[in-house]
Amino acid sequence: MNVLLRRSVTRSALAISFAVCGSIWSICASGDAKFVQIADQTRPQVLIETATQEILDEVRTRAIKPGDAPIMSIVNRDILPYADIRRTTQFAMGRYWHAATPARQRQVVAQFTLLLIHTYSGALALLHGDQQLHYPPSRIEPAQTDVVVRTIARDNGSPVEIDYCLYRTPQGWRVYGLNLMGVWLGRVHTTAI
């Protein structure tokens, strides 16, 4: 495959995954999210499918450019705050999480939240209407508490796999990890923390 085409596909898939996961984290962090409930909150695959499709549908109907104010309104309206930033921060910090005091942990979570917002919220502007997501069937048992929802992004090229890691809480499913083409994005930010 042409190297330039592969890079374009990878950038597009990265934009989709950053936008979806970053939007979820941004909403959760903002504390003032206004959103419409997804009807089926019991199935993690439905959560991811609905959230990603709502973003792509919005991108198809609006001309979004970097720096546009409507980006956060799209995030706040179309994506549910189904993320656990604290758990994502623990994942990124690894063994250093337990060595930190509770006050330091709160501080790191707050700073990591800002990092995620700045890193991911701009990714919405990179999406365009011809991108497609496919959702292979998942084998998720009703009793499972930790699952991976697989998606495949396509943008006029080869498929790029994106895995969303979720776990069950009393409030519903929460995203805590994102794997893009074998790279755990929480681990990418480990050095920044």
C-alpha cells in the first residue's frame, strides 16, 4: 500500500478515535454537560456505536474547522460523559499512582484532564463526512464487568482498528482505555504525567 495513503488513513482513524474518546473525557471533565441519554445504557457496544455515529452525523451536517466554537457544543450535546478520567490517569501513571498522596492524585487527575481536553477536543475539527465506522459483533456476556468494544475506521483506504475499553459501574459503562492500531493512548501520555 502507498505509504502516503496509509498515513492519511491512520490520521483519519486517529482523528475519529481521539474525537470520540476525547469528547467523552471532555464532557466528563467539564461538569456542565448537557446531553441526551442513550436509551440502551446496559450494552457497551451500543454506547460506543451511538456516540461515534452521533459525532460523525454531526460532522456530516456541519462544516467544522479548527478553532470553531461549535465544537464544544457538539461535544456537550452529542456525547455522553461515559468516561472514568481517574481510572485512565491510574492506567497512564502505572505503579506511580499508588506512591502518590491522595492530594497529589487529585492534582494529577485535574492536570491530566486538561491535557486530554487540549489534546482531543481539537480532533473533532479533523473529522470529515466520508469517514465510516464499522462495528464487528462483540461477544459480551451479561455478567462481564470489563469489555473491549472493537470498531474499524475506514477513510478511502485500508481499515484501522480502534478498541475502546470499558468497565461496568453502578452508573453504567465507563470508558477507561483506547487502543489504536496496537498503541494504548493512555500510555502515550505517561511521560507527560
